[in-house]
Amino acid sequence: MTTAQPLPAEAGATPRPEPTSLYELILQSLDEDQAQDIVSIPLEGKSSVADYMVIASGRSTRQVASIAQKLAERIKRAGYGSSRIEGLPAADWVLVDAGDVVIHVFRPEVRSFYNLERMWAFGDQGEA
């Protein structure tokens, strides 16, 4: 009697890419779209919502919206599925929920008002 073997990817079972690869894709995308002040906060042990939170700024509402939309497109093309986007069309603060990574893209004034880095860092980031 033989034991059941997992189906290979070619047989129709699409393996889900690793969260670290998604995280690296997100950082690369933000860099390519000239996002500013990119901060990454590991959430392991702090929240069950995601593995990472990434916070970035765009210079204008137009750039914030563009960064978020391109990011969602790249995530989907890379095989991670569709991301949820909240905050368009105002684009002062756009949230992209990619599952294992949550991305916040802000206009600088809005980012400093909410100061998510300080809220989530729990002392890890030092004093601002």
C-alpha cells in the first residue's frame, strides 16, 4: 500500500508564494514608484492581522493613488491574488491589504498626523 503524495504544482495545485517573497516584491515596487520614507514593521507576535506592515509616503494624492494601484497590479501579476484597496479616490491615505502584508501609503501631512509608526513600533523604532 502506498501513502498519498501531495499533488505537484503542474497537476493544478497552485502553491501560494511565501510571505517573504511578497514582502520583497512590495518593497521593490514602492522603490520603483519612488515612494518616500519607507518603513517596515514586523507584526509577528504583535498582531495576527499580517506578518508585516509597510508604511510609505507619496508627494501628492496623485502619486499616492498611482503607487497603490501599481502595487496591487504587481501583487496580482506575481500570483498573490487580488489585494483590497481602501482610500481611493481621495488618496490622502490608501491602504492596500495584500493578506500577509498590509501597506499604508500616505501624503506626508496625513502620515505625520496619524503617526502609525509610533503606534505599532512599541518602542522598537526609537524616539521620533
